[in-house]
Amino acid sequence: MSTRLFIGIDDTDNLDSRGTGYHARALCNSINERELGSCRYVTRHQLLMSPLVPFTSHNSAACLVIENAGDLDTVESLCIDYLLENSAEASDAGLCLLPEQDFSMSLMQFGILCKHRVVTQAMAKNLAVEHGLRLHGLIGTKDGLIGALAGASLCASGIDGRLLWLAGMRDHVEQTLTLKQLFESTDIALVQSHDGETLLDETSQIDMGTWPRAVWLGGEPCLIVEPHEGKADAWQVAAKSYLRQF
């Protein structure tokens, strides 16, 4: 089983620019194109929404999940160069590289803390030094380093977030697939109802709807479904309002 590299980025945008999620997907493509690893997932992690925290719109961080990562110096340089060139004017871009083997409970606790209270750059920097992580505040106030560390830590924990990008998912908007077809055409690892029932019958019908988003559970993408409103013995992707909680 390959080890993973979690690359957190945050605060790359302003109100008129493309969002952090766009830049995370672009970086994912660059890493794959340059064969610096296999970027299979990009996740989104909601942090504290408070007047005490400056943010553009939703205060969410993004994380790239890289398997079989290449030379860390090269990956780091690629990410830094991309963010310096593409981050929006007046943004406060941050970057964190978290190898899976360096993840710890204290990092998970930091990520969870960032969802509920204000934290400082000093707290993030001290934790990064303690774990030997590559953490950068690149431009502006450099506050983005806080969210970058939080996003990488929350993704590495495997218990937080939803997928911003997952191969194949956007191809199936408004389609109906069997469970078997879903597993064969995407990297979805598990399909589960919001009541906790795991779908096992490969012939189960799933209406993907207009907003099919997977969530990040157990360090894998999981699709949450609910009974279909109009068809007996069928399922539909859980409502957008429900999925936005992740």
C-alpha cells in the first residue's frame, strides 16, 4: 500500500477571482502531468466562519491527496511557483506538505480546533516545526498557512470534508447508474445511506442528480444516498443541503 502526501492550500482568492478549489484542481493536474505522483482526490474542509477570521466567502481550505509522490523538493517547488504566479491579488496564500507518516493526533486536533475557534500563525508554525512539515505563508498577511495546515491535517485524519474533485464523478451528472457501474467508473470506495446502511447489491439503481458530491470518510471517498423520491427500490444522491454539512 502506497503512502500518501497531503498538500493543503488556502486563501488563494479574492471576491472576483477563481476560488481555492479551482487552484487545487489545477495543481492536481500539474502533478499528474509531470508524473510527480498520482493525484486522485481533492478535498474541501470547512473552517471557522466568524467575523474574527478574515476570509473571502466560505473560509474553506483544500487538500490534494497524492499517492506515490515524487521528490518532495520538486513537488514543493511546483506548488510554490504555481501559487505565487496564480494566487489572486490581495490574497494570503498558504501551502502545507504533510506526508502521511508524519500525521499525528495533535495535527488532527489542530484541524478540528480551526473549525471552532480562532488560531494564530504562531500555533501553526510551532506545530509544523515540531512535526518537520513544509509550511509556507506565501503572500499577503500569510494567514493562509493556518488553513493550509488545517486542511492537510483534516484530510489526513480521514474523517472530515467532501470531494471537490474525483475522477469520473462529473461525467455522471443527471445519470442513473447501478452500484457496479459507479464503482467501475469512479474511485468511490463506499456507498452509504445517511442512516448508515451500506449498499452491497451491485444492481442497486442510483440517481446521481445535478450535484453528485462524495464525502471523505475513512480516508476514502464515500457517496451518501437516500431513498429515491419517485422510484421504489432505488436511491438518489443525498440532498445538496445535507452534503454541504461535510
